[in-house]
Amino acid sequence: MRQRLSSEPDRYRGRRRVPTPPRSRYAVVVTSAFVGAGVVALGAASNLPDNKAVDPDVLQSLSKSSSITTDALENRTGDKAASRGENREANTQLSAEEAAKDLYLLPLDEYEFTSPFGVRFGKLHAGIDLAAPDGTPYKAVHGGTVTAAGYAGGYGYSITVRQDDGTEIIYAHSRRLLVQKGDKVKAGQVIGEVGNTGYSYGTHLHLEVHVKGTPIDPITFLDERGVSIKLQLESVYAGVPADGAS
């Protein structure tokens, strides 16, 4: 740091440091009250023989009042901090619940993507096929209500889960069903086992998605929700546990 020469003007001579203003209006009022009380006390003391000596009783009174008000301010700050902490906890809880409602997951831990959505043998193949060994447990892609669970002709043993928005997801060709009509399921919950029932060529899970009664490509539908069937990747919430999940 450069030393100031004696010939240089002292730009700071006679200046006083301005104190940082209090943060709240409440603190401003309290601080002003103490300053005013101090001025009154000092003014009264100027009438004494030695105007530098302030009445000890006055100082004690000011100190006591300052201590009481400081405690009140600290308690008030503590209450606000606790309130903010409670609000953050409530918001975190709400966010977790909302995240669980929007959770989408892969139906199988391991599989081979064997058939896409589209026309096949002159007919619409309204879903996708995921090959896996017979008896492999599969999970609900999303939460909802089971509206059908049983043998359904060409679908074999199948499950239909309806979401809150009316979207339906169908799981077909199962060997065994682990839920029944009316059950509430969550994303990641095991609901059946891969099989080869109905019109099926090899053990696999046939997955369909119906939006407003119309079948759409599950690949596109799930990709928009953070789940990639082809890359076997799940959304960022994949680690959230679901009741009944294995």
C-alpha cells in the first residue's frame, strides 16, 4: 500500500464513518428511541459540575432497556427463522408428492426391444414388444387405477391401468397377474410377470398407450416424459421409491 505523503491533503480528516442503517423498520424505531434517550440523558448531564460524567443510574437504565429490546428482537428473528424453516419443509414435502405423481419409469429392468409401433402384417401393431425371460417381473410405468386384469383374447393375460388424466397403459401376454381390477398402483410397483399368452410369438411384454381412446406410439409418449425405451433410460426421479416396488 502506498504511504500518504505529509504534503498531500488529508481527504478524510474530520469525516465520520456513517453507520449501516438497520434492516427493518422495527429496528429503526427502536434504535431511534435509544439514540433519543441517550441525547436526553447527556443533555441532562451537561448541567452537572463535570459534564463528562453521566449519572450512573441513567446509564444503567439505558443498558437495561437496551438488553430487553435486544432479546425481543432476537426472539422475533428466531420466530421468523423457524417459520421460514417450516415453510421450506412444507414446500419440500409438496414437491416430493408432486414429483411422485408425475413419475414415469421403465416397465422392465432388462429387456430387448423387438418390435415397434406401426403397421405389421397389414395390421396396426398398436404397441411395442419388449422381450424378456418367462416369469420376469414387470412394473407399472406410471401410477393409476387398474380398470382391467384378466384374460383378454389375443392379449392373453393383460392389465390396463388408467391414469388420472384418462390415459390408459396396457400390459399384455403376461404369464401371471399380481393385481386385480380396482387396485391403485404406483410407478415402479410390480404388477405382473412376462409371459407368452394369447396371440404371441415368444415371451415378451406388449406395451400399449391409449390417449383419449386412441393408441399412440409408446416410444414417443414416454420419451416426452423422460423415459427412453430404446436407450433404457429413466427420468431423473427414477430413484424415488414406490410402495410395493421390488
